[in-house]
Amino acid sequence: MNIPSQDTQKMLDTMRKAVEKALERKKRLGQYAVIWQNGKPMLIGEDAPKQAVALP
């Protein structure tokens, strides 16, 4: 496994913080979010649709 450079690690950390902040905001607003989990998109949150909509 390659070790990222300091600049790359800073960018990754910044992106992780931004995603955490966005997910927390959606949670506070009562909005669901779409995340990638186990190789598939997942809808999370109390108001998430129970069935995913099929895309054409």
C-alpha cells in the first residue's frame, strides 16, 4: 500500500471533514443521505425511501 504524501493526506483529511459536516447537517435537517456501502449505494436517514427507485 502506498503512503500518501503530506499534501495528499491533508486533502483527504479535509474531504473527510467536509463529508462528515455535510452528513451531520443533513441529519440535523431531517434529510436522508446516499452513501456507498458494501459495493452498493445505500439510503440512510429516517426519511429515506423504503424502496430504491430503479434508474433507466
